[in-house]
Amino acid sequence: MSVRVRRVYDPAEPEDGVRVLVDRLWPRGLAKDAARVDEWPKAITPSTELRRWYHAGEGSYEEFTERYEAELAADEAAEALDGVRALLRRGDVTLLTASKTPQESHATVLARLLQA
């Protein structure tokens, strides 16, 4: 079982497995049927405050990661994260984000936590 991180705007591929949108907001300009999203657990997305703080350039990626991991420890987020882990036990999972730099996004943090 593997976890992949991809942009939601990229076409779906057979090896994607379960496609999980990990952004709080629906991606701009993308029709829901075109996205082929299987799950959208908003509880594991960064809070609006954290997202705005990071995108404003007020902190480093490392600090964002620490704050985000703290948010993921909250009950609702931890339960939703366990739900994604259950999907992973059954097969491949692709985490989808609209981020232009997925390698420096919350999706990469999630992928690391899921693979641990």
C-alpha cells in the first residue's frame, strides 16, 4: 500500500487508488465530476488561520509543519486521520491538493504521517 501526493488538477490515473482531497476549500475552476474525488475529510485539513498564516509568508515550512501536526492531534482530526489510515490498509491512497508546490504543503505532512 502506498501514499501519493498529487495536484487535484492532474488527470486521475489507475494507480491512484482512493483519491482523497485534503484541502479545506474546493479547488477553483474544477468540476466535481472531473476531479474524481472519493473522499474529502475536511477535519484533516489545516485550519483557516494556519493556512492564512503560512500563505502570508509569516513562518517557515518547518514551523507550519509543527503547528499542523498539533492540529492533527485534536480529537476530530485524529479520528479523520485514522479513517484515511483505514483506507490505506485496504489499498493505495492519493492525497490531492490544489497547492502549486505539493512538496511543501500540508499534503506532504499528511503523507509522511500516514506512512509512519
